Amino acid sequence: MLGNWNPKEIEPRWQKRWVELGAHNFEPRDAKRPVYSIDTPPPFTSGDLHMGHVLSYAYIDIAARYKRLRGFNVFYPQGWDCQGFPTEVKVEAKFGKKLSAAEFRQKCVEWTDEFIAKMRGQMTAMGFSPDWRYEYKTMSPAYHAKVQLSLLKMYENRLVYRAEHPVFWCAHCVSAIAKAETEDVERETELNFIKFISHETKDGFVTIATTRPELLHACVAVFVHPDDARYRKLVGTHVHVPIYDRAVEVLTDPEVDPTFGTGIVMMCTFGDKQDVVWTYRHRLPVVESMDRHGRLLNAGEFTGLKAAEAKAKILERLKSGGILVKQEKLKQTVKTHDRCGKPVELLTSKQWFCKLKGFEEAIKSAGHAMKWVPDFTLQYLVDWANFIEWDWVISRDRIFGTPLPFWSCRKCGEVVTADEKKLPVNPITDPPPCPKCPKCGGELEGEKATCDCWVDSSISPLIVTKWLDDEDFYNRTFPTTLRPQGTEIIRTWAFYTIYRSLMLTGKPPFKEVLINGMVLATDGKKMSKSLGNVIPPDKLIEEYSADAVRQWSALSGAFARDKPFSYKDIQYAKSFILKLWNASKFVEKSLEGFERRKTKGTSLKFRTVDRWMLSRINRLIKENTKNYDDYNYFAVITSLQDFFWHEFCDFYLEEVKHRLYQSEKFGEESKKAAQFTLYVTLLDIVKMLEPILPHTTEEIYDSIYKAHEGDKSLAQSKWPALYEKDIDEKAEKKAVLLNQVLTEIRKFKAENKMALNAEISAVKVRTLEPELLADVKEEIAEAGKAKKIETSQGDFRVEVVS
RNA sequence: GGGCCCGUAGUCGAAUGGUAAGACGUCACCCUGACACGGUGAAAACUCCCGGUUCGAUCCCGGGCGGGCCCACCA
């Protein structure tokens, strides 16, 4: 018998029990059931799940559980994105900088394993049901081997190459970064107006405006707009760069904005992306302006100073020399590194690239072939593909990352690739596959850089489906059915995964993409530690139960839309679960002596209200099969909430109590029909709620239904069958009228301060179709406690006589 | 500058080519044999504004105003 609802006891018990039962197991050799495979996002191993994780993983779990009920062989793995700068920072803070690279990496691994254990525990506490036998970590040797293999394959096809190129560079992290890792931040800076003396006329000068005087030494030209009449005479002449006294030419380019500053722009290698464009367009020389730590190079006496320091000193010098004409405040947007928040520079260096240019159309058409939920999110991918300007920089100068499987010759630069059979390799410590450069005999040097973490995660669907490891497994699971992920990483994770999958397998990696939004704080702002508005999931589970948190997730389900967290919703969820529990207790007690198998094949004496319930539940089965298929969990949960609370509990239960309690008066047959209806309706409700509220529904099933139904657990049972012929509009119409009459009686009692169970001597109902009431008079009399019922024909009106 | 999303009771939020769920909050009443973390009722929305299509629009189209996100530009 169901006792009190105690989630703290129920939830962990079922979490353990499901594993014992193998309720979530994928059966790779089961050829009978269709496979539903999920390319679950591997969260970055920060040590804590946040509400965004909870929402998105709840969505995934609901999908997995629903598909299992529908008879799919669900492949639901869970992985971890381990490698990244934040971990290095934390480990360095704890252990200092004295460790060797190998020791450092080892500490990172240990640290990450601890965090994974914690996060895995949180996922379990939420009732998430991945098949943990397929867990993966991006830092594992096996994962490294696959990433390296994928790069070797792409290298063979000339899709991976090494080149000198200006790249976004974070001087703080001392690493190249991809455009997708940058974030624009608005800040205020000063626009400095600086005199450049004319070379040809000696005494004439022009004034240019710049925000980056520290790059004067790298100035290789100045530009004006070709139509700018003010400067037409200057074009082709030369001006002297202050301090360094180098002459540079005055050139024209239509991309100069004549209205900005003085309409003359100095071009340095490289102040921003525009400079890169102009350098290529006008074939200008490149002055290496800065080193990897952001210190000036080739800057005379300022060489070695950090940019900010150099800027101050140079401005001082310009000012004292009378060369700085004026300064203006300027609002400016700077690119910053999204991981550390520091401004990024553009530096030329040797990096590894993946060839993206030229594949935009292929990526777009792969995107078009997928089902995007909601559909407009495809546009994010298309827009991004349309803006690809450079290839993808995949090397990062970090330690805790997947090593790039390459060596190169110190003398001639020839690249030597790792032996595919010996993966994973670490070129820093492992010997090269051949002792000397095969081309010139020079010494080989192992690549020190590691992979961008998107190189790791962009093969997640290949990893989980055992690409090149288990052909049968791969054929069954790849392409995966579902890729769930956030909006903010469409241009990275989704984009790179589609690209890599196309390059490596020729196929798109998944069929459906489910995009979730972000969970904001209750104030509508992003949750952040600095704002102090972070809501920890553990506390919510503690206070409201995991099922309530899951129900909140389903309620928050507007796809790809950010939503503030709502205590109101989770409180409602908790109340609903309690209501479900209490009503189940009532049903359980009402079913005493009822045996499901004895009703099979017999015809029951249903009353109209029973037919109404059976009709409504079948409508819900039909509706919610579609809603679940569409990932529209909001519609699922609201329709079930409303039906259960406001139809099943508020009306139906009240309308059958007399048949259950007074079978001597109303007949055993009537009682049995009511019992059957209660049994079926609650069972179907519980099944439809299982994906969202697995713990509570499992406990209800276990107590009331297991003995009758035979499935060991609700998680292993089947989605309710639809009996279309039970949909009965006539019965629904009669029940609606009955409920309207009961509402009027209740209103009367409330207005007259009567108890709801107080008797009334008569109720007179006028309605357009009084014959509809014939079948439900018993319910009016019993649920309304009306001694006498009179009906007549006319516009609806209910008169109560106390 | 470009793209996308959004604008419904005090608040949050569904739905629909035929004037609109539900929740929270508010008010009144009721401890009715599952539930007071409950029950029954009440009050509360010219569905942002202006046009158009339509017999009829909150829902479709155009324009505006307001909010959000992404991208580009920013010497």
C-alpha cells in the first residue's frame, strides 16, 4: 500500500533498482526493435551541473524514456568533455607551475575524474537514464586515439594542414583561438589623433585617428577613401610614421569610412581583421608586432613592453613631442576570449588548420536535410556557414588537450604523421615514426600544440557509435537519431560535427536536432557567480524532489528560448505530484477486491461518466503520442496536469465515490465498472507521465499495478494502447453538462456558506437538450447531494432549492 | 547594417481564422470518508499600436513602437 510520498526514499531506491533491472540497457545485437540513438552532449567537467544542464538533460532523458515505452531500442550514452583551459587554471592554482608537462597532465586527469564522479552523481539523482556502460571521456587514451585517427584521415585528404597565418590570439592564455571562441565586448577607449609628417613636402602633415598607437611600429600604410576629395592629392605620396620615422605610402580603399576620425586610417599588422584583409588585398609587408605574450616586437626602445604599458609610454612621448593633436572618448567593441575575457590580438604564427572554405554548401545542405526543433534554429547554422572567412584553427598551445599526431622537420618543415596502428601518440614524449626527416634527413620535432576542444567533441557521434571499431554497432547506431544541444553552440559543436562527419564518413551525423534555450535567473539575467543569482540544482532536488525538477523542465519547454527560472512552476509541480500520489492512494483503496484479469473479455456495465473518462483518456493518448513525438513536452505535461487535476480528480472521483462506498445500494456491477475505469485511467496517466515523473509513477505502478500487469517496472512497460473506438463524443457532451450542473450547485453552496456535502432539497435544470441529463441524474443526486432533480427544456439555467 | 525570436489578466504563461487555457497572487466560503502542499467559488485581458486580407483576426499579410538573441561593422 502507498504510504506517504517520500521522494528522498523513493527516488534513490528506484535509481538503484533500474540499474539492477537493466531497464535502460541498450541491446546492440537486438535486430528486432528499431534503434533510437542519442548523441548526448558531453558536459564540460566543471564539477557541477547547473540549471541549464538540468533542463537540457531532462529533455534528453524524457525523450529516451518515452522512446523506450514506445518499443525503441534506445541508445543513450553519456560522455564528458574533459579538456580545457579552466581545468588547467584550477590545477595550476592548486599545484603551482613547477610540475612537468606529464605530471601536470596527470593532475588534470585526477582532478577531472573527481569532478566527473560528482556530476555523474547529480545526473543519477535527477533520475537520468543513460546506459552508463557506454560512458566516455574526451581525455581517455581511447578517445585520443580516435581524435588522432580522424585527423590523420583528414590529413591524408588534405583537409588538415599547417600554415603561417594571422590567427586570433589570446596573450593571456598564450594560445591561438578560433573566431567562434571570441566574444564582443563594448568598452570605452580613446581615439588618438596623431600627426604624420609628409615625406614629399617635408613641412605638410596629415592627422590620422587611431585607438592603437602602440602599433605604430607595425604601420605599413595609411588609407583614405578613393572618393575623399580632401585627400585626393595625398594619394601615392608618403608620410612618416612618428617615433619610428619610417615612410609609408598613402593608399586608397573603398572600405575606408571617410566620416570616421579624420578619414585617414593607419594600417598595422595587425590591429584588427580589416588590416588582414588589406594586407592581402594590397600585398603589404608584415611587421611582426607582438610576441605570444602580448609584448611588442620590432618596436625599438619599446620592444618587450606589454601592449598596455607601451601604449601609455608612446602616448606620453607623442604628447610631449606635440604630435598628439587631440584625444576623444570612443565607444568601441573589442573581441575578447570567451574563456578568460581578455582582448584578443591578431598574430601570425604556425598553426594547424582544418579546411572549411569550400565546404559551406555541403554543410548547409546537410543541415537542411535534418529536422530542426524548432525549425528556425537551422538558420543559425546557415548564417554561420555563410560567414565563414577563414579555415578552422585547430591547434591550441595548451597541455591538457589531445596531442596533434604530427612531427615536423626542423630543417625543411616536412610533416611526418603518426603511425595509425600506434595511436594514441604524444609527439612530445614519443619517438617519431621514423628517426630522421624522410625528405632531407633533418631532425624531427614533435608537435607541442594540442587540439581545440571542438576537435574532440566534433566526433562525439562517431565515438559513441564505435566508428571503425565495431562495424555492426556502427551500422545500427550511426547516423544518430537525435542531437540535443544549446543555441549558443550551433556555430561550434553542431557546425563542426556536421563538417567532420561529412569529411570522415560522407554522411551527416544525425537526423534530428533539438535545440534548448538557456535557463536565466529569476530576475531574467544570466545566472552567474558574480551576480550571486545562481540556483543550485541540488538544493531544488532536496526541497522539491527530482521529479518536481523534471516537471519544471517539461514546463519550461519553449524550445530555443531563454527562460527565467520560476519557483512558482516548481512549487506547482510538487503540488501536482502530491496530488497524483494522494489520488493514487484513493484509487488503490478503491480497487480493493478488484482483479484486472477477471474483467478481461467480460462486458462491464459502464455508466456515462465511465465512458466519458475512457473517451478522454484515449484522446489524451492520441494527443500526447504526437506531442511526445514532436518533443513538445510542455503540451504533454499541461494536458495531463489539467486533465488529471480538473477532470479526473475534481469531477470523476467525486462522481464515483457513491458507487464504491455503497455497492449494496448501487450494485456490485456498477462498482466493478467504476473500478475498471479508475484502474485503466490512472494506469494510462501514470504511463504517460513516466518519462517526466519516473520515480513517483514507478512507485505507484509498483504498488497498484505490478501484480496485475506483469512488467517488472513501469520503465520496462509499454506505452498505452489507443482504443480509438472508446472516443465517445456523446458521453463527453453529457459529462460536460453534468459537470456544469455540479458547478452551479457548488456555487450555490459556496454563496450560501454551506458545506459542499450539505444536502439540498432540489435542483431544477433547464437546458436545451434535457435528454442528455437522463444518464447522469444519479451523479447529480450523489455528488451534489440533491434529493430531487427536475429538468426542463430551454436556455441553460440551474436553480437550487436548499 | 543583416538575420532570427518575442510583445496575451498584477505576475508567469498556453491555445485557436469565429472575442481567450492554466498557474501564482488577491478576495469569499468549506477541515466533504485520497489530498488543508487540500476543496468550492469570485474578481481580474478592448490578446502593444495602425492599416490590409476575410462574413469574421489575438492568430495571416504590411508598417510602426517596444524587448531579447546572434552576426557584421567599429581605424
